[in-house]
Amino acid sequence: TGLSVLEEPWDPPAGRFDRARPLLLAADLPAFRPWRNRLTHPRGHVQLRLGRDHLWYAYESEPDQDDWWPRGTPDPDPVGALTGLDTLGDA
């Protein structure tokens, strides 16, 4: 599933996706930029993608690159999906 989430962008319905950004801000994370089913860290090195299974998948990349690597464990909570990513401390 993580690979299909990586390779197949889609437009999720309002609801879970729209609630994710305030949850990230409440967790003291910066404002992630939305695009389709993706939320990207302002520095461009961390991304969350909402799967069709309604789970959040975390990915990491070098800033300004388009080579994303799955990280962590899928989670219904966007903040939970980021748990354990060391690069968030680089915010």
C-alpha cells in the first residue's frame, strides 16, 4: 500500500485530510503545504500522504528532490505517522 500511495496521487474528500493541517500545527510542527493527497514540510524534506485506506504515510527526501522514501509506520493520525522521524527536528 505504501508504494501505491507514493505513486498514485488522488484528491481525497474533505474531512480527514482537512483536519490534518491543524493537528500538525497543534503538535508544534510548521504549516505543511497541501497538494492533492500530500502534505509537504516547508523545507521539502518530509511529506505525509493520505492513502485510500485513510492512513497517513510518511516519506523523506533530500530538500528540493523528487525521490521520496517511505519512513515509519502508517497511522490514522498524521502526527503519529511522523513519530520517530529524526529530520523533523531540522524544522
